[in-house]
Amino acid sequence: MGTFGAVSGGGQAFLRSPCALAFVASDGEEIFGWCWGHHLIRPDASSMLYLHRLEVAQEHRRRGIGRALLRAFMSAGAQAGASRMLLTTGEANVPARALYESLGGGLAAQGPTVSYWFLLQPDATASACPVSGSEAVQTPGYRALLLNGVAGVGKSTVAEAVGRELTGAGHVTAVVDTDLLAQFGPPPSVGPAGGGVYDELKCVNLASVWANFRAAGARFVVAAAVIESVALRERYTQSLAGCDVRVVRLTADADTVRNRLRQRDTGPKLEQHLRALDRHGPPPTETAVEDFTVRNDRTPADIATEILVRAGWADQVS
């Protein structure tokens, strides 16, 4: 993170300003993040917020800290009488743009930087609506589930079951098997462009596919993927622009996975998956990548229901 008040006395001078607003996320003396900006009075006696900076330390990202800081900033401004908020960010800053859009930011301009307007509600910033210029524009929230796990654990089958639950409840939902987004070969030679090229192809193509589904009216997307690192999770999240993302790890015992592989695959592909399973040992039950883990030992419909409940989506299908 950067330094707040880098000029001697600058921080204190800023905080003494009557229009200053700043929030810090910390645990004791350890600072995780901050945001700061201004509450500006307009000539017509109305007021607005301007968020100048929001930062979260790299090692503490993806824990909801940035969202909490932004909500606190919006709430304080709304309580002080501000009716709108403006912020800008870089066009290529996909994680920041996804956060702002998930909290109701309406895109106002594009170019090297982009601007977002928010219409503030004094009683509940969670219901903040986007505005473009002076007109309120309702933007739906988007949600994504990434079903993670080893080959043969049942990701694609469960993804289809989750999709059926959501579409059955009337939600426009996209279901994607990311393996189908990287049917490409022959494989590149080992090196910087080696094994990672397939993960990158999946993420790049997922971004394009999601953009098309979203333009067609989808608000939900369920994708099957193999995500083995926090960095790859972040890459997938970037591909799902505007989505509140949940990652679920499916698990099953090794014998069950082998039986499913034998029912699904044949020939060299089957042998490759079986060798990988033997080489890596029992499938992991929990890593730092997922939000929660579900054991895939029941019907796909039962697993889909558990996932929707634990992801906080039960209200979408009840």
C-alpha cells in the first residue's frame, strides 16, 4: 500500500478539513487498508461524495475489506446528507471495477480511466443505486459460482444441477464447463508458455463468454474449473466482471473419483487422469482457494441445494 499523508503534516491538515472523510481497516496496530475522499457541497445546496482512494494490502485482499471500507464511506456520506457519490478508476483495473459494479456503481465514462456514480440511500447503502449523470439507472447484481475440484469429482454434473435449480426459479443463468474453452493443441512446449497457457485460455475465453451471456440477460453464471492457487482464483474472478464470486470445492474419496473417471473417459485421457490422481495422492479436502467445501456423495440435486444454501443463494430458489 501507499503512504497516507506522505508530506509532513499533510495527513493532519487533511483530517482537519471539514469536508474530509477517511476510514481505516486495522487489527491493533496493523493496518489492512484505508479509503479517503471528500464530502462536497454543491452550489444548489445539495452535496455529494468523492472517493479519491481505496487501498487494501495485497496479502489481505479477497476478505471483504475493500467492500466494508467502501460501504462505511458511503454510509457516512449519506448520513451527512450526500445524495450521490463519484469515483474513478483505471479502465484495466478489473477487480476494482467488479467491486464497484457489484455495489451498484453505474458506469459514467470510459477511456484510460472510468467513472462510477452512485445514488446514496441514507438508511441503507447496501441498496445504493447507480446513476448516470442525474438519471438513476438500475443495474442488476451478478453472481457467479466456480465449482472447483480434481478431474472426475463431478464438477460439470453438479454445475448443470445448480443451473437447473436457478433456471427453474426463473433466473437467467449461464452454465460453463471451462475445459471446453481450452480445446487447443498441440500443447505448447515446456517453458514460460507451457502448462499455464491452458489456464489462461480458459480465463480469457470465459471473460468473452460471460460478456456475451451477460449481454443476453444472464445474471447468474455457474462454471466448472480446476483452480489450484489463489492467484488462479483471482484470474478467474477477473474474468467474471461485475460478479460476486463464490468458489466451492467438491470432494470425494479416491475410489469414487476413479470409478467416475472410468465411466466418463477412455484410452490415453483416462490413463492421464488416473496417473495424475495416483501421483497427487488423495484429493484435497480443503485449501486456501475455496470459500467452502462440499462432499459430492449424494444426488446432484441434493449437492446443488447444499451449495446454494451455503453460498447464501437460497433466497433465489426458495
